[in-house]
Amino acid sequence: MYKDFFEFKLTQPINQEIKELVLYAPRNIHRPLMGKLDSMLMNGMMRFQQSQVVDSSTTVSTSESDNPFEDVEPLQIVAMLKAVPSDTYDFFPIFCEVFRDLILSDEICKVKSDNAKIAPGYFDKMSYQDADRLMGEYIKNFFTLSVSL
């Protein structure tokens, strides 16, 4: 089922006004960043699965669903990304940088209380745990892989 947005409640509010965010599905204008993230995600998940012993709690679904992350918890998605073997480059830090660029681009992340785009300084003050949950939720809601893993 297609979603256009989801609301994200911060477990540790950034300040008195920033307690909830609204995250929107990417649009065509976001294609360059989404292309990078899609490619990194697909390659990362394949590398992760190749490096792991079969474990049903961390396996990406191979069903015919449009969303291979449908049955995976958001924090499990991030745990998989953190565990991607990085023999040639630091996969997770680079993925985080590109993901941050996407979140801070136009029309992706707004503060629920005033419908304003989140400022980079406020986004950077988000707790580490909330940032992981946000990344996992965004991937789960809006990323689909073009090949079955």
C-alpha cells in the first residue's frame, strides 16, 4: 500500500517545539539522491546477506511484496546497514551522509507543529536513537528494491 507520508514521534524531543516530524515520500526532484541510496541499499543488503549465516531475525524478505522490508523492524534495517562489510569504504557513514542530504532536501521532513522544513542544525541535534529509528522507518515506508534479495 502506497503512503505519501508518515508521522514520527521523537523519543527525545529536540526542543519544546520539535517533538514530532512529518516525513514525506520522495518525489522526482529527489531522484539523484534516491538513486544513490537505492544503489547503496541494494548493494549493501546483498553484501550483508552474503556475509551472514542465515538468521530469520535479520533476513530481508524474499516474498513477492513490493516492499522487502515489510516484515522487518526499522531498527533491524539499520542494524543490517551497520553490519554491511566495508572492505573498500565505510558503507554506513557514507549512507548516513546521503540519507541526511535527502532528509534535509525540500519537502521531505517537516516539523509537525509548524509545518516548516526542519533546519539542519535541529536535525543534527536529534538523538542518535531517534536518528536510527527515523532512518529505519523511512527506508521501511518509502524504499523498494528493484531486485528481490
